[in-house]
Amino acid sequence: MSFVNYNTKEVNCKIVYYGPGLGGKTTNIQHVYKKTSGESKSDVISLNTENERTIFFDFLPLELGEIRGFKTRFHLYTVPGQAFYEASRKLILRGVDGIIFVADSQVEKMDANIKSLESLETDLKEQGYDLSKVPMVMQWNKRDLPNVVAVKDLEAQLNKRRLPSHEGVAMNGLGVFETLKSISKLVLMNLKGGL
Amino acid sequence: MSYIETFKTILKNNLTRSSEQAISIFVARMDGVILFSNEKPPLDKNKESIGALVAGLWQAAELSNQFLESAQEDTRLSFDTSDGGIYVLPISISNEKHLYGAMYSGQINPGMIKNLIRKLRDKSELELRNEVSTLKSEYLFNNVTDEEVDNLFSFVGN
Ligand SMILES: Nc1nc2c(ncn2[C@@H]2O[C@H](COP(=O)(O)OP(=O)(O)OP(=O)(O)O)[C@@H](O)[C@H]2O)c(=O)[nH]1
Ligand SMILES: [Mg+2]
């Protein structure tokens, strides 16, 4: 849950990258890290296996600029996409303010995308979220590969809610900030006061 | 008095100069957002990461614990050696569960340190029990523009 501190004039929001295994969630966060500068820059925390599959989460605290006098801080998390880590995914969704769904555009990954989206919806409902109210954007990742599903088909199959969507090649940074800005806007507009 | 002042005052009144140097204290929400820290190393530089990790650790431990026949109520989390480590306790602030955590090293008697931390937690909890949270339900910003979002991200290098 977002946190607005009126004493220090700060807002804190939690953004989660969700999606099927190997879809590019960790790659998104790594790109954000690479492109951020400043002395207060923190490292990415990655809890992963030896071959770099996420096992619990990646975490990157991001100090942004100010908006209307409030210092803004985003906590970026990725979930582990592999089916096995269902319990961890649920934990990371707790208190989420905004979701970036990273879909893998490859034809053979459509089933995995659909399953992942379904489990996201189940998890959110279980935690009492109203699906229609959770800020969310879609990223069609891996557009550089030859065997990709056409964007209009991705939209038809995965984006029935007609959420904002962005094409991405996270590996080269394409679409990464575009997607992050898009969710940031939705999250900030959805922000309510705090402690 | 703000809750930050409350934590500070309690530390000031209950820690000796040497324990004040040796113990790093933080209070975090369950989602890992740090509400307070005494800014002692390593919290001076890494408190956000520590908050996220410890909150994740706590929640994972709590869930695992639920598989026990008789799930324990008054749980605490420690990850330590005979002279240092991390010690985390739940603390209720305005009726919501938070985490009261400490990191310490080079202690001859860590049992005593843990006792002290429990005492600090208890006192803070008592003070803040009646703190009413002024949760506001109206939107903070209406109509955020693309330009404002671009400004937020102006630090991004190319
Ligand atoms: N061709 C291509 N490869 C990509 C792209 N984005 C990520 N990858 C690669 O896909 C692989 C998996 O990326 P990760 O970011 O680790 O995937 P993940 O979603 O975090 O996976 P889990 O942690 O298992 O959930 C890596 O080898 C990346 O380099 C992309 O846009 N194009
Ligand atoms: Mg990953």
C-alpha cells in the first residue's frame, strides 16, 4: 500500500513486474538500474538461482524527483515467474499499488502468458483487490524475436480490459521507461493520503 | 508528537551511549517501507533494501510457520551468530502490524541486547497504541500530466 508522509512530504509506492517465467521482468529492472544515476543510487537486490532465475524477488528502490512538493519514491519489485514459486508471488503482491504485466511475445509463450495473467487475477481477488481498480499496464516484450504474435492478437487475447500497453525489447532497454512512466502516472493519480 | 519523535525519544531515554553506538534500529511497515531508523550503519546507506528484505523474510517465515499444527502467536525472527545478527519483532502501531528490527555486531552478551530490544519495542508500542492514524481517503493528486511524470524521471541518463 502506498505511503504518504505529510511530515516529510514524501510518497512511497510499490510497483510489481508480473508475468511468465523468462518473460523479461528482471531485465526491465536491470535496465532501470543501469540508466539511473545519482549518489543515492541503490543496488538491485536479487534473490535468484545460480542461473539467474528469480526465486523470491528483485528489488530496486528508485528515488524520483518531486511532484507538487512531494518527494517521490518507487519500490520496484519483480515476482518469480516460474509456476513453482506461486506462494512467493502472492507475498510480493501484498500492498501493491501498480502492476506492469510483462508478456513474452513469442508464439509458443501465449499459453504461459494467459496462465500467468489468470493467476495474477486470482491472487489479487484473493487479497481483496477490486481488479478493475488496480492500476496496471501491459508490456509486449521481446518484439525483436522473429516468431512473435502480432500486437493486435496480443491485445485481443491478453488485454480485454484495454489497459495502456507498450511494445518492448527490454534487453536493449526499448520500452522500459515508457512502460514505467505509464504505470507511474496511473499509480500517482490513484494515490490516497496516509499516516 | 509524531511517531518518529516517539521512537527517537524512547531510544534516547533507554539506550546507554555504548549500546546506542552498537545497535542499529529500524521500524518498517509490512511492505518493507521504513518508517524510522536511527541511521546507524548499515542503515545509513541501505535502509530501503534492508526494509524490503526483512519484510519479505518475515512474511515468508510467517507463512511457513502456518504449516505448523499449532501456529505460534508471539513470534520473533532472528538470524544471528553468538555475537551479532538481526533481530526482528512485531509491533502494533495504530492497530496495524509493523516490524521493529535491530542489527548489531560484536556483542559479548547478545541475550541482553535482545532483551533490551524487546523493551524498546514494548515501550514504543505502548506509546503508539493510541496514536490515531489519520488515513485520508481523498486522492492526493488529481490529473497528473505527462509533463509532470517526465519531470519525475528527468534524472534518467541516456
Ligand atoms: N530477445 C530478447 N530477449 C530478452 C528480452 N528481454 C529479456 N530477454 C532475455 O530473456 C531471458 C529471461 O529474462 P529475465 O528478465 O531473467 O526473465 P524473468 O521474467 O525475470 O524470469 P523469471 O525470473 O524466471 O520470472 C534473459 O536471457 C534475457 O536476456 C527481449 O526483449 N528480447
Ligand atoms: Mg526474474
